[in-house]
Amino acid sequence: MNLFQSLAGLHSGRARTPPPDQDLAVRDGDCVIPVEIRRNPKARRMTLRLDSHNDRAVLTVPKTIGIRRMRAFVEEHRDWLIETFRALPPRIPFRHGVDLPLRDGTVTIFHDPSHRGKCRVEGQLLLVGGDLPHIQRRVRDHLKSEARREIGEQVGILAERAGLKAGRITVRDQVSRWGSCAANGNLSFNWRLICAKPDILTYVVAHEVAHLRHMNHSPAFWALTEELAPGSRRARVWLRENGAALHRIG
């Protein structure tokens, strides 16, 4: 059972380049929005959405739609695409000198080639060793490891409190979900939760742990979620309002 999805959007990164005669990219000055075409035999109409994770628009079309109609459809939604693109939160890249939200505060990524071992927080700095080109991977690995540890601890605490048993716990780079619970009890979470305040992470964990008992969003489910994570309504509102920015990290 999926946690609600965050707002869709897009900004930097690249989509697969279509053939020249199918280049539907929307251009407005320095703003270029690639458009990926996805043919779906089951689709009854064309739909267009923004993919903030990969910085592109995705046009889903029925199998028989031609490129001329696609181009007209994209042009019809041109203003919306550009406006939404430009309104996206900025990306937070993993580079030396960049401020990174982490739990209750902010740390500055600091590359120190002499630093040995894994990334480490010292005061307001996140020390990253190794060669400069590897900063992004090392920071991402560190955050995933921290998320895996913290989420694992929270699942254990909340599942025991509810008298439930979770299956395998995984941390992933999910495009739109914050968490999910499979029918077999396996739980999956988005590693970017480690960049949010602890009460947000706890709420998402509580949400998925509650699904171990209620595979729905019934009143009983929400009551158990609130019991495990008091203030869950505020956390839901925060994710709805800030989820797009959280997805722009890394």
C-alpha cells in the first residue's frame, strides 16, 4: 500500500533524446523542457505530466496517435509546462560548499581529500573524503546508510508497540513515494526522509507500520497511525507542502 504521492514536477537532468522528427521539447529562452513520449495501448487519451525527478515532461499517448497531434497537444499545454517548470524548488546537488538539510538542522558539504573513511558530520560540516568526482556518490551512500539505520530502528520500535511484525526493510531512490507496504509485510522507504525533521520520518514509518494491520486508509488505519505518531496530520500537511523540495535533494 503506497503512501500518498507527492506533487509531480521537474527541473534539471535529461530524458532520452527522441528522434529529430519527434522532438517535442518545449523551449522558452534558457528554459528547455524535454518531452518523453510513452505509447500505451490501453490509453484512451493523451495525458501530460511533469517528472521532477528526471527533469522532463512525460506525454502518454494511445498507440495510434501521430506526432502532429502530439505536438499540438504539448503546445496547448505549453504555458502550464513552463510555469510549473520555473516554479519548481531548486535542486540541492551534492557538491563541496552546498548546504544540505539533515534531520533537525543543516550541514555544509565539505570535501577534504585527506579525510579517510566514510562521510562524517563534525559540527556543521559533512566531511567527505576521496577524489572530487566521487563526492555525489559518497554523500548519497552516506545518507542512504543513515536513513536505513534510523528507519530500521523506528520500524522496530513502532511495530513492537503495535504488536506487529514487519518483513524486510529496504531504502530506495523512489520517484514519488515516501513509503510502501507490501502484502507480505515488506516495507520500503525513500532515503530522502533522512533530510526531513525526525517527526516527518517517524510519521512515514508509522504510516507504513499501520498498513501491516490495515491495508487501507480506513478510520481504524488513521487512528493507529496517530497512536504511533501523534501529530501525524501536521506531518501529512508538511509533506504535501514540502515534498517537492525534498525530492529535489541529490
